Amino acid sequence: MAAMSVIGIDFGNEYCYVAVARAGGIETITNDYSLRETPSCVAFSGRNRVLGVAAKNQTVTNMKNTIHGFKRVLGRTWEDPHVQKELRSVPFNVVNHQGGVGYKVNYMDEEHIFKPEQLTAMLFTKLKETSEHALKTKVNDCVISVPSFYTNAERKALLDAAQISGLNVLRLMNETTATALSYGIYKQDLPSPEEKPRNVFFVDCGHSSLQVFACAFNKGKLNMLATACDPNLGGRDFDKILADQFSKEFETRYHIYPRNNHRAYLRLLTDVEKLKKQMSANSTMLPLQIECFMDDKDVRGEMKRADMEGLCSHLFHRVEQTLRKCLEDSKLRKEDIYAVEIVGGSTRIPAIKNLIEVVFGKVASTTLNQDEAVARGCALQCALLSPAVRVREFSITDIQNYPIKLVWDPSAKEDGEMEVFPQFHPVPFSKMLVFYRKENFELRAFYNNDVPYPDKYIGRYIIKDVKATSEGESSKIKVKVRVNIHGIVSVVSATLVEKKDVEEESENMEASPSENGANPLPEPMEQGQENGEVDPPQNKDNTDKNEKGDKKDSKKKKQVTKALDLTIESLMHGLSTELINDYYEKECKMVAQDKQEKERADARNALEEYVYDLRGRLGDESDLGLFMLPEDKESYISELDAMETWLYEEGEDCNRQIYAEKLSGLKTVGEVVKNRKLEFECRDSALEELSHCIMISQKVIGLFKNGDEKYNHLDPEAVTKIEASVNEAFDWLNEKRTLLISCPKHQDPSVTTSEIKSKKKSLEQAVSAVMDKPKPKVEPPPEPAGDNKANNGKQQQTPPQEQPANDEAKTDNMDRGRR
């Protein structure tokens, strides 16, 4: 189905959104709580693995085993200062696990350590299940959003997580580009491609980061111009400042210390977030009240918007710096800006809107859905990539946020490095580098500028199987470097270009394929349309010698170029294939365990619900109480009480089959009682319907006996049989009605509602078959012979009308009667 290829996932630090492209447009999928947002939380409780909304609900009550914020440490090492800052105040246990972050939790009554990639995969599994439930089909392909400031290591970690969850990622899409796509693809008034583009700035301030970006739009295409980010500035930073301020007040006024109590501090963060949202709409003094906050004390405080802006002034200064940097990097003037769009929850803060107007000279526009724009853009991109969905053509040119350089061991006449992709270079893009080597060599990729990552190292690539020319000189090696659709940098291919002189037998001689399946390639074809061939400063002596030698034999020999693929060993960040497969198997086992545990819990809940339902209804005289003998009812209620006690003691943790058997045992009595009540409630209407059917039948038979013209064609013998059936049904009804009147409620009735309805149905069919028989058609008198001759030509041209078989049979019978 088409839906399999059009899923877009906005993976946020606090919430996730899933959007799907359907025939009517883009739709955001709701989860099992009928919410459009799914919290980025994973919790463990006994044998349960809880994901999404249910996990967030356990943040305070099960804080040691409820993990959140793992997106911030994806692809990072334990020693990373950013990681240590993130983990400084978390309420759960974290350890150094295989050089990275490990979350220590209690699951299946055992201690487990999970990596951020595994937790992300668990969350993706939940989103996948939500999508499959909404779309009624399997989901595999998707597009997932990433912050534009994500580095190679973080992007690779996210791809690993998706692979563990069983998702096939068609593209890791920058949140900036996804937002721009969801804005531009629906605009019908964009300038044509040959006209000056429409320049729009976007400000995205979410839970934990700020991204500002500029984009140029033309009809059917968008080009990203510049991006500026503050990866450590978001709504949670405002919440923390407010929470710390109230903590100081509570310490002085109530002598309690919330910052030393994780549970209390989490509650405070939740309440100050609500207060912050209220202050966005009100400038007056607003109260904060929390009951039984700490030591059974109720606390209260108050704050107004001006106070909040004063406390967070340094954060607003960072916002302004980021806005100005993006404007500067875009090389646009204020007059060139068409609009400034805002997305992300934190852009609702009035002070941020004011800064946008000051920096860009434009009032912030809210055309986009501030929470779902990224997910919608990802769904649109997935639809553009999918052959199963027809979408308006739209060209997307993204940019590389950080400059990338390659470093190699320099020779005597070579530089040792080159910036391959400068900042804001279009992506995806490939470049071809040319080296001259006699033996294997190594390339290393680095970011060439400050990045929000402690190590600028990207990866190491060893080019193998290099050999010298037949003359012992350096061979020409062409290395293809690419930033792919995911924004990941890699060396994708290396080719040894070998030139050989072949004796020319004729003018149309074709060069035979080389060994190892390599095909001879003419030199002008080495440079592709997409790839730019870059020739680093090289020692050209070898090339000059070869060219001189070529000139001597030009009359007798033809030079053929052969391309031999070389082996590349890539050493990059990310999980090994073996580890990914291992984690995938573990995830599948956990999914099976989740399903088994859900079935067990559902069976237990069904048994518990049945006990409570029957016991309550049997105690109600207006419900089931009158449909059971008092002594039987007392005995059955005692059985229900014993079952409840068992459920909360030895039956607390049993397998699904035991609960199902217990429920089946209770239903042998309970369902009989419920059926008695149901029969009692439905019986009168069924009897009334049968009585009405008999009355109508008797009336029709009476009309026949009185010679009514409508029924004078019926067979008297058949009507007599029907009359007997009606009388029999009338007697049956009176007999059963008498028995049912005398039947007490606590006994099973002598006749059921279904039997009464069956009697009515059979009577209706029998009466209808005879009394509803249509009158036979009367054949019109034959026309005179003269008229037949006159109309003979017309009859030949007009085909005779076919009559139903029944009518023909009736006409034949009438003809026989006339004869």
C-alpha cells in the first residue's frame, strides 16, 4: 500500500510526532491515548516495558527506571563534556558503558544496561506500532528528522537506532529543511524559477535547542541559504531558571530544599512549565501552588512576565546573537526578507518574538503548525521519495553546516590536507579527488571549524590494493568523497586509472575488457556531471614522462584507459554490524515479551473486571439480583469474593492461561444469569412482533375469503394451507405466552427470544410466498394481418423486446387455456 512509504517522524527531545501522506493531504497520527504527541520516554517496571505517554506518567513515581533526554547523548562518548553536563542532574542511574553512556535499569527483575541507541530504537518501535495501528498496514520506510547541527557520529547513531527498530530510513532530514519544505510546497504564489527568489527566515526554538535558518523559494524548489544554531538553548533552560528561583524562595520561606530531592524538583519543573506558558499570554502576576510538595507542606509563589524576562535576560541575549549570526551568514539585507516564520513551542515566548522583530524588521508569522511542521515536512519528503505516491515535483537543495576537510600523509611535493566541502556547500554532493600513489594510503576526514562536538574527527579511510605502474611510477588514483542524503560524509569509491598502449589493428578496433572485469574508459569520461574532480597539488614528473613516451608510439599504438576498483576500509563512528544485529535480536525478544505481558495483563484485568461487574450487578435487585435464587446468589458471590482474594495474593502473577481458565469457570454460572436477564428484557418485544405478524396474516387471508380483487388470482388450496400455518402459530404463541407468564425470573425460560424470532421469520416467509404472488399478465389481442404487413419493415429494424421467463411461462399457460 502507498502508506508504507510515506511516514515522517519528528524525533524531538521531549516529544515525537508522526505524520503520514494520504490522498487528502498530510495527517498527524494520534497514539493510543488519542494524543498527537508521544513523549520521548522509555520506562521499565518489573516485566513491563512502558513507552511514550504511559512512560511519562511514571516520571515521578518510577523515576529511577524512567529514562528521558537520551537524544542529547546519541553518538557521544562518556568523556564528552556535553554528556557530563547533561547527566549532572538526572534522577536515573547512568554508567560508562563501552566508552559511551549506559542507562542502568531494572527490567525482568534483573539489572540491565541500555545504550542510547537501544532506547531510541525502543521509542521508534512504539512509533512504528502506532503508525501500523492507524494505517492498518505494515510500516517499514520512513523519513526521520535530525537537528541541523548533528554531526556524522550523531547521524550514524540515529541510523543505527532505526535499524535496530526495523525501520528503513529513506532519509535523515534536517529539521530546518523539513520545516522549509512544509512551508514552500503548498505556496502557489512563489516566483517562477527565472525570477528573484522569495527569502524566508525560520526560527525554531524547541525543548532543548535553537535553530535559525534562511531559505530561498521559487516555484517548485527551495534552496537553503544559511543556518545558525545554539544546541544548548531551549525551553527547558527557561524552566530550569524559574525552578531554581522558586527553589530559593521555598528554601527561605518553608525551609525545604527541592534541588536536593529529585522527585520534588521534577514536580516543580512540571509546574513552572505551566506557569511559563501562562505568562506568555498574561503579563500580570500569576500564582504557583503545589500541594504536599515536600514534608507534607503546601507551597505557593508568584511571578509575572517581567520578572521572568529579567531572570532569563542572558538567554535572550544568546537568542539575539543566533538570530544576527544567521542574518549575517545569509548575506541578505532586511529589505530582502519576505517573512519570518516561527515554529517550536518556545517561540511563543513574547520576548523572543520581540527580538525577531528587532533583528529582522519583520513581525513573526505563524503560518505553520508550530508543533507539527517538522513531522509534516518529513512525511512530504517521504512521499517525494516514494514511487507509490504522486506528489507535486519539488526540488530540495540542502546545505552542509560545517566545513569538511580531508587530511593525508603529505609527500615531498604535496599539501597534506584540503577543504573538500566548505560551509553551506549544497548536499547531497560528491567530489572526485585525484592522487598519485605507488602503495596503499590513508585519508582522514575532519570538521574544519568549531562544531558542537569535542572531537572534530569524522573517520579514517584506508585505500588498499594500490600498485605502481608498469614503469614503476605512481598510479593515478581517483577517490570519490560524498556527503549523502543523510548528511553523512564518507569515501564511497576509489579507482586506479591504468593506461596501457595497445597495438591498433584497424580503425574500428575495440578494446577488450581488462582483467577483473574492469572496462576501458576514455579519459574524458572520468568526470561525472554530479562530481567535481579536484586535483590536489601533485608531483607531475611521472605524467610528463608518460606523455613523452606516448608521442613516440602514437602512430603504431593506441592508449586505452582502464579503471580498477580499489578496496576501501572505512573506520567511522557507530555500532558494528554484529552489535546492531545483536541489539536487533534483543529488541525483537523484548517486543515479544511486551506482547506476552500485555496478553497476560489483559487476561488478569478481564478476570478482575468480571468479578467486580457480576458482584455489583447481583447485589442490585433492579439488575441481576432477581434472576438468581437467593441461596445460589449468596454462594456465587462468595465464589467471586474468593476469586478477588486470590487475584491479590497467589494469583497476582500468573500466566495468561490460568486467568483465562478462572474466567471461563466463573462464566459457566454468570453468563447463564446474564442471559436470563437479557431474555426477560427482549422477550416481550419478540412476542409482540410475532403477534403483529399473525394479525397481518389473518387480515390478508380474510381479504382473500371476501373476494378482494387484489387476491382473486391466488390458489385457494395454497391459501388454506397458509391459514392452517397461521392458526398453528397463533396457538403456539398463546401457549408459550402462558408458560412465560408463570415462569419465575430465576429460572431459564421454556422458550427463548431467538426461537420466537425464528417462528416469526418462518411464518412471514410462508405467507409471503403465497399471498404476495403477482397476478399473471394479460396478453394484448393480436393485430390485424394488414397492419402486420404494413409494419413489417419496422419490425425488422427493431429487435424484439425480451420478456422475463416467468412472464413467458404465464403467457403460454393462458394460451393453452384459450385452446
